Amino acid sequence: VQLVESGGGLVQSGGSLRLSCAASGFAFSSYAMSWVRQAPGKGPEWVSDMSSSGGRTYYANSVKGRFTISRDNAKNTMYLLVNSLKPEDTAVYYCSRASDRGQGTQVTVSS
């Protein structure tokens, strides 16, 4: 299993980014996938889930209405569009399948 996140960066408050997760080594289209984030000095925080087909999505209250999860099963890739970013969104963002997780991509939001 390999999960490779990309798309993070430094943005101003109110800005947007699109995070990507390229998956390989397993049948991507058969698995629900998640985004999880971890802020400095804090534990992991679940952000969003998407069912294997993409038909069901779930969001943490802290990001609902600002973040959008999506996937392209033909490309074995999952995305997280993050809008209206706030300084408290600063974290390393990871895609995950069950207990598997990538190396993460850093999102830093300046006020």
C-alpha cells in the first residue's frame, strides 16, 4: 500500500488549496478513504470520509461547508478541496485507508 499526498503549501487566511492523494498497491475503488490532519503538538483529527464509490461523504463539524472530498477511481486518486482556510486549519494532512497513512502534506495558513 502506498499513499502519496501533495498540494499543501502556505496560504493566507481565506485562501484555498487542493490536496491530492495518489494511491497504489491495492484496489483503490474498493475502499472507503479518509483525510486526517494533525496540528503541531496535537493528536490526529479526522477530517473527512468518502465511500468507495464516492456516493457518501462525511465531514467533521470544524470543516463542514468549507472542505470538499472527492475521488477519481479511474486515476486511483483522492482529493480534498480546502476553502476559506483559517489559521486553525494549519496541520499536516494525511490520506488514509484504515490504518495505512501517507507521509502527509503540510498546510500552513497565515493570519
